[in-house]
Amino acid sequence: MNKDNQNFVLFAVLAALILFGWPLLQNQFFPVANPPVTKIADGKTTVVPNKAADPTADTPAANRDRAQVLRETPRVQIETPTMHGSINLKGARIDDLVLKNYKETIAKDSPPVRLLSPAGAPEAYFAGFGWRDDGLSPPTADTVWTASSQLLTPGKPVTLTAANAKGQRFAIELSVDDGYMFAIKQTVANGGAGAVPVAAYGLVNRAGISKDPDSWTIHVGPMSVHNDKADYDVNYETVDEGTQKFSTTGGWLGFVDKYWLTALVPDQARPFDGQFRSGASKAYQGDYTSNAQLLQPGRVTSQTSRFFAGAKEVRLLDRYTDSGIAPRLDYAMDWGWFRLVEKPIFYYLDWLFRMLGNFGVAIILLTLTIRLLMFPIAQRQFASMANMRAVQPKMKAIQDRYKDDKPRMQQEIMALYKTEKVNPLAGCAPTLLQIPVFYALYKMLMLTIEMRHQPFVAWIKDLSAPDPLTPVNLFGLLAFTPPAFLAIGIVPILLGISMYFQFKLNPAPMDDTQKQIFSLMPWVLMFVMAPFAVGLQVYWITSNVLTILQQKLLYARHPGLKEAPAK
């Protein structure tokens, strides 16, 4: 077997490894798009139920009907522009919360996303507030509090009161804003004969783990910010192995899902001890306790904490962070290493969306902006390519002359680059500069709720999901669902075609094996990209089309680049 054939066989093996091995690595390091929101059956588009957004899915049989559980205890209603629900007066728990602005699916009759549910109901998830019993005898989980009002709305707080037999009186004043933030003011008045220790606590408890996958690039699960650092290292598995504790002044803790967040924000001026622990039946709890203070008879002490329960909207999290209400709450978004690139791109893309009303069009304009900014670099890239094209015959001569002496060959080639003032890496600059942008867009499509369920055109109902329309089953006319690695949608096929024409415009390599590799590469990458979000593919297709137009323009300015090099 000659060397060219060996190279081709090697490339074929590598291509097979990419096609079949990449999905295994992908799930751990680069999760693909959200599950499809629609499917094509008998040529018609139907909505797919989304279990990840449905807290009642896969409910344990032991749980009772949620409506029945809600009726069993007295409650204070919650009504805001963004959510509605209720506070359980038994135990002073926020355990019933529905997000008005987000639906489980894109269907018109889809119910809104439910975030919190009471204990005993499917997918129990709630927050509670109280005081540690170190001789204080505070209200317990069975205490039924007295409410000052039956409705909590922005600007109209509700105060819950209770007392013990020793003369201490307890109050929890709850207020809420027009976003997803509750303020909890906990007060103890000591009417007893002796001093008592007062240590306030807050907890958030959930039954079971998140249905969203936790990966290397997107953190899902327990999370905290303490000692001025975000801690993404704790997950459900580490909590199962043992209680995870920390002590700090300032910060927060809670549970992070892909799109939703519950976060306890203790009084930022007081030291507190935080922890995550697991219990029976796969229940997980994050809680904090402030340091105990001795309250003398006739004195009153108060402290205010906050509780966030809602959608991880980027602008809202940034607002709470910048105002000092919840320092570093924006770190609930796992932007990662490219944070400095991702957030400005997100804000620009979100601004385009607000102006245009279509996220797909906004992605196209974002791509156009990036290509315009990189046009001067592209011009230098093409000049470098022209110089490389000019020296190819000399390089070929060196390779033929020193084919049996590889070190000498490399020395002569490097000397040629120096003499001709050619940099072989210069042509890679635009591609390398696009990597952070491409990765930033990937992270945005994976992380941000602003792109969830955003339609583009025709059958594309969600830019954060893969293309549901595939010719493999004749666009849904055949009654079978192809496996993931074969479910190549229309948009990925257009991506492969655009890459093919882009590669065709590049100067052809002199080596036959390289020609074969470049001819197959677009179709290999088509399969690799198929499971990713359509929005990411729209970006890449647009970039390829603009690159083709740019190449045609620059070829017109550098006609020698397309000409075959002189012998």
C-alpha cells in the first residue's frame, strides 16, 4: 500500500471515529440541543411533550394529588406579574409556585411551568424559614402561623406571626417584587424572663434530582457562592457521598437547573454556615444557619434574607447582582471561561431580537456583524494564502529533493518561509478568532432561557432544539424514527452544502490525499453538527455564505490566487 492510500485509510478511520465516537464524548463535554419541541408524523407537525419542563412526569406512586395537598392547609395567595402560587401557613413554607411567562411546551394550551410543589405532592420542592432550637423553643414545621393578609403582591407584604409558651413572639414578614425575588424579614421579640439564643435559618428542599443533564460545560444541581467564589464542584453525587459544608459571610446557595433557579440569599452582613445534604427517598436540601446571638429580655432582633425562585433571565440576574441585593447571583449562569466574550454577544443578540422580534434573523445579523468586523483580517488571510500559493512549487521541489531526510526538509521549508516572508499560520487567524464566538453562541443557546422555544421559519419552532425535519424517514411520512446519528435534518444538510461550496472555492491542495480529505470533510461535519441547536447551524450556514461571497470578492481583487501555480 502506497503512502497516499495509507493516508486515505487513516482519514477514513478517523472519520468513522468522529461519527460514532463523538456522540459519546459529546454528552459529557458538549451537550447537544434541547429535545425537539415538535415531530413530523404523516407529513404534519405535532408538539412533543417536554418531560424536563413537566414536574409531574415520572411521579412516584406514593405521592398524592397536588390539588388535594394544597387544600389540606391554610394558605396565603401569591400574585405577581411573573408568578402565582401560595404560602403554606403550616410551617411557613413557600411551596406552591407557577411561572406565568413560561410554558411546558409550545402548544397553545400548554400549562405554565410549575417550579415549587408542597411536600407529599409530585416533585415536592419548597423553601422554609425559621429559627434553630437551641433553647429558644421556636415554631416547628407543624405550627400554623397567623397571617396579616390573605394575598401577597408586589408592594403589599404579608406578616406571619406565632408565639411560644415562654414569652417569645416570632414574626416573618414576606414581600415580593415584580421579578422572582422574595424578601424575608425574621423577627424575634423576647418577652420572657431570661436571655435566649437566636439563630435564624432558611432551607430549600427538593425531591429527586433535576431532569436536566449536568455536564462539563453546563452545571446543574446544588450550587453556592461563598467566600467570594462560585462553587460549581458540588453535584448530587457528591452530596450523596456526604454532607457538603461551608462557612462564609456573604453569598448564596440553592439548586440550579438549566433554566430555573432557587437560591437562598442570607443576610449579607452576618456570617452563616451553609450546607447541602441528602435524605431519604432521594430528597436533597440546601440550608443555612446564621450565627447565634443572645437576645436579652425585652429586646427585639431582626434579620432579612432573600429567596429567588424563578427563571434564570440574564438581565434580571444581572440586575439583582449589580444592585447588591444578591451578590454574584449572575454566576447561576455557568458562562465558563469565555464569560467576557459570551455576555457582550448575548446582550447584542438579545438587543437585535428585541428590535426584530425573530431570534433567527437576529442570529443572521449577529453573524453579519462579526464577519464585517473580521473583514480586514480576512483580507490579510487571503494575501497570506496568495503568498503560500506562490511558494508551493518551491515547497514541492524541497519535498522531492529531501524526501529521505525529514529534518533537513523541515529546515529548508522554514528557511523558505523566512526568505519569502510567508507565515503559514496567518491564514488560520479568522478561523481561530471565530472559535470563541462560535463557542459563545453554543453556550448561549444551551444556557439562556431567552432563546428557549423561539421559532425561526416554517417547521423550525425552537432554535435551541435540533432540526426535526429529516429526509431519512421521508419527512415523517415513514412510520419510524431514525437513530440520532442518522437523523440529519434539512438545516444540517444545508450546512454541509454550504461547507462544500466554501471548500471548493479554496485553493486546491497539491497533495491528492489532502484533496480527498477536504472533499469529505463537509459531510463528516454535517453528521457531527446535526444534533446541535438549529440556531447554531443557522449561524454557521450564514457564516459560510458570507465567507463564499467574501472569497469571490477577494478573488476578484487577487486573481492570481485562483490561478494554478507556475511549475
